[in-house]
Amino acid sequence: MAERFSTIPNSQLPNNNSMLREFYQQRIQRRLTRHLNNLQIWRMARRVARQLPDSEGQPVVFFKASSGIDDFSWNSAFHLLTSWAFRLQGIPVQYFACKAGMTHCVLGTNREKVTQKPPCNSCIYQSKTLYSGLPRSNDFSRSRAKALTTSGVNWFTFRADEKLDRALGGLPLSELMGFSFNGIPLGELCLPGLRWILRRHHLIDDEPTRYLLREYIRSAWNIAAAFEMLIKRIKPRAVVVFNGQMYPEATALFIARKHGIRAITHEVGLQPASAFFTDGEATAYPLHIPNEFELDDAQNARLDAYLSKRFQGDFTMAGMKFWADMKGLDEAFLAKAAAFKQIVPIFTNVIFDTSQPHANTVFEDMFTWLDAVLEMIRTHPETLFVIRAHPDEMRLRKASLETVANWIADRRAVEEPNVIFVPPQETLSSYELIQRSKFVLIYNSTIGMEASIMGMPVLCAGKARFTQYPTVFFPQSVGAYGEKLDEFLKAEIIAVPPEFQRNARRFLYYQLYFSSLPFGEYLKIGVRTSHAILQDFDLDRLSPENSPALKTILDGVLDDGDFLLKELC
């Protein structure tokens, strides 16, 4: 099948000859790598199909719509390898995959030309490669018993609903955001994906934005109808989806839970080439840590070794490496800081990140929090506030369109004599900054947990992964937050409960070594760090006897396990 690649917006093209040459060389390399990787996937998929044992039991549904278009992303790889492990254990798997089933998908959206159709041909080609050796569609006429014990692919296509289209016609953005249809909150389900692709939280009420939200809602309803038909027909034991925040997966989760079916989400883990699976919300990262768990000497040493590398900037986030050239505080900074009584750093987040819907429990959003902090900054001239933008805010191909830099400019914050702004590309050491500070302000940034591990007082404004345990100060109202901030600024000494550091270390250790399920035996990094390449391996390596990670996932799905490793790899 011929492959079609999405158009690259002019704003993303390099602007000189040498850069243009390098750009196209990389593009050719990515195409070649993709072709060779797909050949490997095709070969391995057919080997899996030839070695399958007899299947029995209720099927598990693996849903795929937002974990990649024409690439083999890490989450697409986790999806495929896990489903192979199920099939090789005789557990029937039903794939639910898109075949031009959305008028506009999230990853296929062009922000500059919102009416441009997504690259369906290339995406379908990629999905058919993943599902090589399987029937292209299930024969709905065969007996239900046979359908339950046979793995197959269920392709969904798009069908318009005239009643829905009439209901959507002419609605303003505010009504589209809260739109429900036949008991399904379609507007709410579509908002995280819309904010993610538009790279902003505060949406603009213009026709391009309304158009995209209408099309996402139409597509979500189509998914809901098709997925509900599948659920009713096969009554699966569980549904497995990528993170649950993009509207196709959010819709599938809603339908599964409506029918009382266990739903599992997955995301990239904290370790390289690792996955995180949960029957909660993967982007919220729920973890159950036994009260009696304490790190022993070997575990403490292991965690300290990790932190030592991270504090030097030697770490990755979802495959991306930041601050490789981390530098200390320069003389100009230290000279300015010497004129103030105390230093308070403010660590921000990326406003459209999929963690933000979970974070906004006290403040409406991160910028509302920053507005409140700015008021306090103006009443405490004795304190130097250092506002640090998140490095991911300007990531290539994922740059935010609603940035902390824009907020700084709009509020004229740097005109305050006690404010320093550190932009996202600046490699200043956050950890050295923390060491020189009185306390730390965060919204829901992971650096708050690390600051707690360093023994620093941390005042948190948004629900974070680690706030499910006492790790930071986290007031539960806007008023209480303002009082606590003012109290900290005036206090000579801030007493930090000892359980904050203990719980922060326990939580991070669980994230790193119990919940990050290793897939490095099967995958390596592609041309882009966000892409994976399938390695060659014997299929018996996918058995639970040989893979603690896959045993953990199989036990989690089939036996209501906790998706935590029982032994470290």
C-alpha cells in the first residue's frame, strides 16, 4: 500500500540551506528506519500468529487510535508487545483500531490548517503492519463462542449522525466544551486532546477552534457507538488503552466503565524504555505504597545514585533529554541575590500537558496560580523570586503557544525589582537554586518531590503525582494557599514534617523500580527519541516466566493485580 505523509507546516521548515539539507537528510533517514522497522514488526507479528496456542476465556480489547500515526511510538510498542504476550498465553485479544474512523484525530490535526484531513492512508498502513497475520476484520456472522476465543482486528470507520450534527450547529465554544449527547459528556472528553494539540489551556473562541471541537465531538460519538457495539457483542474481561486523555481513548474508557468493564491505561514509565500500567488514570500515576515499606541500605544507595545523576542534569523525560549542559548560578545572579533577604524559586509546568486536568483542583489553572503569586511578590520586596519556565515548554514540534514567557510579558513581571525570569532554554541548575533558597513554590512539577527529598520546604498549588502521600505542603483552597505563602515568607524558620522527605523517597523509588516496567529487552531508541525500534528476540522472551514486566501486566489484567514488579529487573 502506498504511504502518505502529513504535510509539514512552513513554520517548521529550516530557514537556511545547510539546515534544510540536514532536515531532509533526517527525514529520509526516518523513512528508511520506519521501513526497516516495519519489516521487522511484520516478520515478528507473523511469527506470533504461527505460534499461537489454542485460545480460551473472555477476550481482552486493545484499543489503538492516538499512540502514533505513521511511526512506532513507545506506547504503540507497549500496546503491541503486551498484546502479543497475551495471545501467546492463549488469551484471545480483540484489537479496536481506526480505519479513517475520525474526521479529525488529535495527532493528525494541523493547527495551521484545521480543515486539512489527517494522514489516514499512512496511519492505516502502520496499523495493518502491527496486526499482520490477523484477520483484517471480524466476521460478525460467526458464532459468539468462536468470536470470543479468536483474536482479530475490529476496524471502525466514520459514520455521520444527522441528529448530532443538528445539535452541534451554531453552538459557541462555551457550549461545545460542555456538550453532552445521549448521556455522554463529549465536550468534556474532547477538551484535554484539543488543548494538547492547540498547545494552550485557554482556548480562543474563533471558528478554527470551534470547528476542531465540533469534529472531535462528532468523531468521539462515532467511536462511542462503534465501541459500545463491540463491548456488547464480545463482553471482554478488560480494555487496555493508551493514557486515556486523548478523546478516542477517553471515550473508550467512558464506554467500558459504563458497562462495568475493567479499564487499564498505560504511559511511558520513569525509566528509559519502560511502561507504566494502571487501572486508574495513567497520567495521574496512582501508586499504592504499603505503610510498612521502608528503603533498606541497598535501596537507599540505588536511589541516591539515580538522584546524583539527575542533580547533574543527566536524565530523560519520556525519552527526551533536558539540561545536558546544566550550569551553576553565575556571578551576576549571585550578586543580585545578595541584595535580598531570601530566595524563592517558582517552578512552572507546561499548560497543555496531560497532567494538568488532574492538577487543577485548587486553582482554575497554572496561570491563575501565577497571578495570585505575583500579587504576593509585590508585597514582599525583601524576597527574590526566580520564575523558572519548564524546559518542555519550547520542545521541538511540541512548543507551547501559551507560555510562561507570554504571561511574564503580559503582566510585566520582570519590571518588578525582585523578579528574575529563567526561560525554558536556559540551562541554569535548578538544584543549585533550590539549595540556596528558603523554600520552593511549584504547581505540580516533579521537582517539588525532589526538593522534598533534598529536605527543602515545598509549597504546592496543584495536585501532583506525589501529593497522594504527604510529601509537600498542599493547602486545599485558594485562601489557605495565600495564607501559607505569606506565613512562609515571614517565618524565620519553616519546620518541615520528617515524613515529607521519607514519603518523597518512597514514592520516587516506587516510580523508578516497581512501577516502571522494563521493555528494553525488546526495544531500542529510534531516530527520534520519541520513537522505538523493535529488536529481534525469541518469542519465548515474551512469556511471563522470562519477563517480569509482562508477568506483572498479565497478572494485573487477568487477576486484578497492582501492576507493580514483585522483583527488580
